[in-house]
Amino acid sequence: MHASPSVALRLTSMVALALAVLAGCGKDKTTGPVVTPPKYPVLSSPKNVLTALRTAYVTRDSLEIPFLYDDAYVGTTIDPYSPSPYDSIGFTKADEVAHVAALARKNVLVDMTLNAANGFRDGTDPPGWMTIQNPISNLDIADNPTEYIVGLGGEAMDFKFVPHTPDPSSPTDTTWKIIQWTEVRTFVVP
């Protein structure tokens, strides 16, 4: 049994229309503001990694954050003045990614200011590692109506970086990632 030419034409037209709709022919219409994705530096130095960390944190970009941390990353915050038995807390790469994702879900405002800190080689680290001390001078998280200002003046902070070589995505053939972060409270808050 064959379909009449008019039925076949209608079926062909309906299939073509369905394919056009699925393919999204015509001009794309956007609703809401156009969002320009943040620009990240090539991770060819520890300083560039910190710049990328600041950008990803401020824009709450949980898709970029995993590229900044080594898979073996360990973060530690230590509060020797804490009355709690939990004076030391550890973090993994997954914890850092989840933290930034939580900031994005809550749509909080984040501001971070970096110091012009220089890196050095710590004699206690494995060969090739780099350390930058106290690279963050200000961290402000605003979750309306509450605002959290991290008192970085009362903390000592070390970021440790590990090189990944060779890496064809870098003009220097090396990319850097954060391998450790240690934050130690240095005074008692009155």
C-alpha cells in the first residue's frame, strides 16, 4: 500500500520541520544577560595558578577549580587556640571543588585580593616543589544578609605547588598545580 503524494508530502514536511526544530535552525534567541566566561592564565607558574584560583573562586567556577589542584592535594587548617578537640581539619581536592560548587548554588558574592608574594623552594619539600607564603590579603564572602570576612592578618598561610612536565597545554611545557595548603591561626581572637 502506498501513500498518496499529498500524504507523503505532508509526512516529508513534518519530518523536515521536526528535524529543523531539533537542529535549532534559524537565529538562536537568548534570554537574560549574556555571560562572558572568565579568562584564565596558562598554569605555567605558581603565580598564574593563584591568579586562576582567585578568578575561579570569585566567579564560583567549580568547573575550573579541579584543574588547579593536584589529585594528591591535601589542605589543612590548624587552630592551636581552639577550645575544641578539632583544632586541625583536613581537605581534599574533592572538598575544594564541592566548596566552590556550594558557593555557586547559593549565589553568594566572593571577593579575594592577592598579595604580590614571591615563591621560593622550601628545603623540606620534594625536588621541584614551590612554596608561596601568605598570597591572599583579603577574603570576603557575602551571603545576604550575612557577610564573612576572613581575618587573614591573624593567619599564616602556605600554598605549595608541584610541577607537571611535560604538558603540551603550556608554552613552558610545564603546568603547576596546588599540592598542599596549610593555614595556621597565629593569635587568639579576644
